[in-house]
Amino acid sequence: MEANSAQPACPACGGPMTCTAMVLARREDDGKRVCRGVWQCADRHLWWKWSDRPGDELETCPYLHFGA
């Protein structure tokens, strides 16, 4: 689902994460519309990051309904 297919570890528990959704959003710093990959671990911790910035850290996803 995401350009960088490497499976990250959950920052909260260290477990493997799965990309569960893609969300189109407007980025504040440059005004571009870009997808965010939504990642979730087995313990249901939910994170996201910009799909065009694979080196960026995961951020806590504020929308819990994006989880599987």
C-alpha cells in the first residue's frame, strides 16, 4: 500500500505493524495534498506518516476509527 514497503516497529510496544489505510490530506508546511499511510500493530496502537517521506518518524494518528 505504501511506497516504502518496509514494515516498521510500533513505537509504543515494538511489535510489527501493518499498513491498514491510506488517507489523502493537505500538508500544512507546503500546502500539498499527499497520502498518509495509517499503520497499526496487533495491540491496536495507531500511527501514521506521510507516504512521500519514508524516512520520517511515525506520528500518533488522532483518528481512531481508521484502525482495523
